[in-house]
Amino acid sequence: MKLMRTLYGRISLTFLLLLVVMGGLQVFISVKSSVNYVCEASQKLNFSLAKGLANACAEFLRDSIDYKAINETMSHLQLINPGVNAYMLDQSGKIIAHFMGEDDLKRQVIDPTPINKFLADDAYQKLPIFGDDPRSLTRKKVFSVAPINFGFNQSSGYLYIVLVSARDELAGDGIWGSYILSTSALLLITTLLFGAASGLFLFFFLTKRLHEMTGVVKKFEKGQYTQRVPVGAEDEVGQLGIAFNHMAETMQNIMHDLERVDRLRREMVANISHDLRSPLASIQGYIETVLMKDEKLSTQERQAYLETILKNVNNLNRLVQQLFELSRLDARESEPIMEPFSIAELTQDVGLKFQPQAQDKNLRLTTQFPMNLPLVYGDIGMIERVLSNLIENALQYTPAGGKIVVELIPEFRAVKVVVCDSGIGISQDDLPHIFDRFYRVEKSRTRSSGGSGLGLAIAKKILETHDSSLAVKSTINAGSSFSFTLTTSKSDFNLS
Ligand code: ADP
């Protein structure tokens, strides 16, 4: 019963049933056609039997039916062909006399339609023709018939000879021992055995692969995401295996991504809490000191404490703003408003904005670009943010006396923006991580100096919305160079 619930069991049973039905049908058809063939052969062989006998008996019908003479003539025939029965019929098929048999007639009238068919010109081609057997109410037999004349009453009729039919010979016990049946049965059994064996073998291998697949899918379900289906032949089952493997690959990647995102999320929460806690603790400490000492503090000390508090508040403000900006970019809430603008003008403005800071740190900040630079296509506010973040970093990580160059290089249908500094550089180990959120090369130093580790992540995200990317080259103690490209505006395409 359990077997019947499996695909193998069901396919096998259906297949075996089909084999048996087909085999039975084959035997039935071959026996029937063989019997018909034998009947046809017998009727063809005896086609003119009635005609010959009618000629031989013609003289015994002149004055009356001479039973004695006719029986004698027919006894010769029975020697050769025992079992034949002869009847004389009138025109309507009514039996007038019968010979060579016992008096056990079951019908008195023979259906004349087969007789007429037999006497037609093309009868020989249409054999076997079956006619009524007077010794049975239902049985039909092959026969031979010929017209005869009854001299005594000037009428005509038929001499109707019922042949020993193959059907009778094969009927009853006879058929079971017949050559046709035993050959057919042997053929059937061989076909069945061979078909069944090869079918079961084939289905076994087909379902075995499905079984293997089910095993793999179950393991996968239990969390073994590295499990893959052996593909083998590239038939339908193989295709299913390939499709499953693709799906498993995708799911494995998704799981990895989810794990990574989850890890990042936890790290981010930890980083945010830490970055909020330090300035808050500092603010709290200074405020408490101011409140406690109050009168005892000199004006300069009070001023210094308040300035530190303000610096921490600014840092907090900056961090919250950056987080807000990043989350809006993540949620695609701040989509860029793309418009053509002069990157040369923007670079000059941003350069000017940072000039005081550069001078304070004794750094040389310059901008370089050729004349007639084409307009670029992008969100001017967002690109200003990217430039500012990169220049801010360069200012922060370049020691006094160093230089920072913002260069614009025209390219094919684009302008490349490069922010280059002669600063401390970034090690090759850190380079792949600097765009990660909250990643700082030297954690303690950058924290104390206010770096949140979000500046590059924001820049990268903004450039992604512009179908661009942020590239970096850096050598430790020699400097870093950050670059990205912006496509030239649509109006520029029209001009060129
Ligand atoms: P942060 O606010 O800390 O500067 P960023 O995301 O802008 O955060 O930068 C991440 C890290 O990459 C920084 O902590 C710093 O270590 C390194 N970095 C960024 N720009 C430069 C640079 N121009 N020179 C050296 N290191 C840099």
C-alpha cells in the first residue's frame, strides 16, 4: 500500500495494467483474424463444391427427390470431407430436404441474403461469407451453395452445403490447444515479461533521481544551504535539477546578504549608540562642572567649557544629520533632481568655501580645470555634498604643509572629478572598507576628531543614484586620490 503512494508504484502499476490490456487485445485480434483466415481458406477451397454436387445430383431430381441415390453420391464426399451437411432449399430458403446428418434441425428456413451474396459475380473476393447453420439457432458457418432445378414440379432452389468451419474446430476445448493461441500466449507472456522488466527498471532509475533530489531539498530545508542536486543527464529531470541548483544559489546569496545586512544593522546600532554616548557624556560632564563650580569659574574657563559643549553639540548635530541623509538615500526618498550645471563653477565655489579651513591648517587647496569645460548632468546639491565630503576628508587627513588639489579632467561624454591630497594615505587592508558605514581607519583618533565614518558612505550612495561610482587610490604616507565621473549634460550632447 505504501508503494502505491509513491510515484514509482503508481507509474509501474499503470504501466503493467496497460501492458496486460494491450497484450489481451493483441491475442484477441490475432486469434480472431486467424480464425477468419482459416474460414476464408476453407470456403475458397470448397467454393465450387455445391456446384459440382448439384451437377452430379441433377438427374436424381427429375421425377422426385431420390434420397437413396443422392445420399450415395454424397457419402463419397463425406469420405473426403466428414462433417459437411447438404440441404436442398426452395427459392425463399425453406429447407425441402437434407442429407448426411441426423434429424436434429433447429431451423427450417435459411436466410437467403448470404446465399445471394455468395452467388453474386464478385463473391470470391468477399469471402468469408457466413450463413445460417440449420443445426443451430444462432451459429453462422461458411458454406457453398449452387442453384438446382426440381424437374418434378418445375421449380428451382438451392443446394446448400454447410462446411466444417474452422470456428467450430477451434471452439470449445479445441481453441486452447490450438497453435494460434499457444503462439499468441507465448508472444504475450514474452512481451509482458520483457516490457514489464524493462519498464520497471527504467522507472526505477527515473524515480531514483527524483528521490535523490527530494533528499537534497529536505537537507536544504533544514538549513544546509550548500547542498546541490547532482544533475546528470540534461533531460527534464536534469533541467529540474539545474533549476533547483540555480534557485539554491540565489537563496544562498540572499541568505548571505541577509546575514550581512543583519550584522551591519547590529554594528550600526552599536556604533550610533557609542557615537551618541561619548559627546553626550562630555556635554553632561561640562554642564555639571559649570553648574557645580558656578561662581568659582573664571570667565575664560566658563567660555572654554561652553565652547567644548558647543563643539560636542555640533558633532552630535552633524552625526544625526548624516544618519538622516543616509537613511533618506537608502529609502530612495531623496531622488536626485537631474539638471545640467557647470562643474567648474561648483568646484570653484566649494574650493572657496574650504579655503579658510585650509589656511588654518596651513594647507594649500587649489582647483585645476581647462577652459570651456562642458556642463555635466546631475543633482547640483548632491554633487556639492560629495565634493565637500571629499575635501573635508582631505583637509582632515593631510598634515600641515601639505597640498590638496581638486582637478577636473574632460573625458568622452563625461568629466572626471579628482580630489587628491598629500596626506597620511590609507593602507591596502583598509581601502576596501572605507566606504562601509562607520568604518574608520584609526578609530580612537577619528572619533576624538569628530569623524563619524559616514562621509564616504554618503558620497558613494549619492554617486550610485547618478549611475556613477567612487574610486580611490592611496599610498600610505604619500597621499590619497578619490575620483568619480559625471556624464556631460544632454544639452551638451545636442551641441556636439
Ligand atoms: P570620517 O567622517 O571618519 O572621515 P569617512 O567615511 O569620510 O568618515 O571616511 C572613512 C575613513 O576613511 C576615515 O575614517 C579615514 O580613516 C579614511 N579616509 C577618508 N578619506 C581619507 C583621506 N583623504 N586620507 C586618508 N584617510 C582617509
